[in-house]
Amino acid sequence: MDRQNQNSNQEISILDLLHYFEKIIKKVLSPIGNFFKSFVNTILGFFILLKRYYLFILITVIIFGIIGYFNKKVLPRNYNYEMVLAPNFKSTTKLYQQINSYNQLCGNIDSTFFKDLKSISITPIKTFTSELNIFYDIVHKNTDFYKNDTIFSRQYKIDKFKNLLVDTDYPNHIVHIIALNKISPEEIKSRIIHPIENDPFYKRIKEANLKSIDIKTEIYKNGLKLIDSLLLSIAKGDKAKSSNSSISFNGESKTNVEQDLLNKTLELTKSLAEKEVEKVQKSQVITVISEPQLVDSKSLLYKRNTFSFALSGFLFSIFIILFIQFVKFLNKFEKKHT
């Protein structure tokens, strides 16, 4: 009898425990179920509103779509121009100062050029390659061993060096122009590039640099002519001429002499080619890498196409419907509390 009572008590205890867990699960799942139910009801209510006002939504979307299709004549537009420049002879700072001063004059009705401009700005083209070239260019220019040793003894890394760079340190830059009317590329260049090109200081630097390149080019050409004559003399067996030359050789044999001359020829040819490229790149104070061109044309509100305006019309109609429902709720709330 006692065993039966004991077993019965154990069964009751297990049932109570199961009921307890059941209550806990219901308490946990009940808020989730209520939230899901409220979420579904909200979605269904929203679709009911769309069904009730579908005619209003359809008309609004059509009207906005038509505006988007014909907005070239309805809405004002702006024209975006870009030009890539490479300033030489440390004229980057001057270029930035000029662009910033021009930006302050945008919209000035007293100027034919600036009255149609919304903004003009300049930004550097930041690439890892350009930053690496700047780093090694600085090291290369510091020919003094102590300076170079100091740079590397500080364990400069490219990541730390990048933090020290400013916009004017980069070689290439993009000029952005936003205008209300179309502008000819020549007019853009005449306003931005020509003032610096005609600056007396930069003109003298450019002329001196070109003269220096011409002198070095002539030296390289004369060196190549001399080597050609030496090689010709060696080929003819004129050892006296080669021995009297001012060029020193590493070896005394004919083979070593010819190899040294060929190596010197390659070295001079490479230097000559580099000078020709430098002459082209620095023939102007500011090198135009990319001519001014119209990169994009946008309306002042949205990109000019029918779909974007139709989507805007749909969102606008939804906003109006929600506003109407909110007003109705306020009216009911006012009646209930008055």
C-alpha cells in the first residue's frame, strides 16, 4: 500500500513538473506569437490601404513618370565636367589656391564664366603606386648618405609615410566642375591652366628645365657617337685610338672592351629615352592628361529617367495615404477625449 502511494506521489510530481514547463513555454512563445500576429495584421492592413487607394496611386505614378520623361524641359539641369591634370615644377599648390578662389566666385552674376557655375573643386588621384613613387622619389633625391641612412634608421614604412602626405604631394589631380550650362573645353582650360602657364616664374622654370634636358640629350648623343667610333676602330683593329680614349674600361682584352662599350651604349640609350619622355611630360607647366569632358548630366533632383520619377511618385502617394490615415486617427482620438 505504501509503495502504491509512493508511486502515485511520484507520478503527480512528474505531472506537476511537466505542467510547470508547459507554462514556461507558453509564456515564452506567447509574446513571439503575438508579435508575429501583429506584424501580419500590419502588412495585411497596408495592402488593404493600397487596394482602397489604388486609383490614386496609379494616377500619381503616371503623372510623375510623365514628368520624368519630359523633365529636360520641365526641370533645370546641371552639367558635370572632369579634367585630369599633372602639375609640374611644384605648381600644385598654386593650382589648388586658384581652384579654391574660383569656387568662391561661382554664381557671381558679374562674371560671364562664373555666373553659370555651381561649384569647382580639385582632388588628388590617390593610388598605392603614386604613393610608392613619391616615397622612393624622396629617398632618391636625398643623395647624401646620412639623410638616406636617417630615413631608413627611423624604419619608415609606406603606411606611416602615407599619413604624412597632403593633397598637393600627389602627381595627378582631377578638377570637377558643375555648371548650369554647357562649357567648351577650351574655355575651361583657358580659365584654369593658362593663368599658371603664363606666370613669369613658372615660365622661366619651364624654359630652364627644357634647356637642361636639351643639354643632357646632346651629351648622351655625343657619347653614343663616340662609342660607335670606338667600336668601329676596334673592329678595324685600331687599338691606338681605343687606348687613347678618355673612357676607361674594366678589362684589357678586346672582348671586355667591346662588352663595356655595349653596356655603356645601353645605359646612354636608356637615359636618352628617359629624357625624351621627360621633355614631353614637362613641356608645359601643367600637363593635361585628360581633356575636359562632360562625364554626366543630371537634373537638380534626380537622375533623368522615367523609372526614378515613377518610383518617387509611388513613394509620394504612400506618404499621402499614411498622412490621411494619421489625420483620421487624430479625429477619432479627439472625439473620444472630448
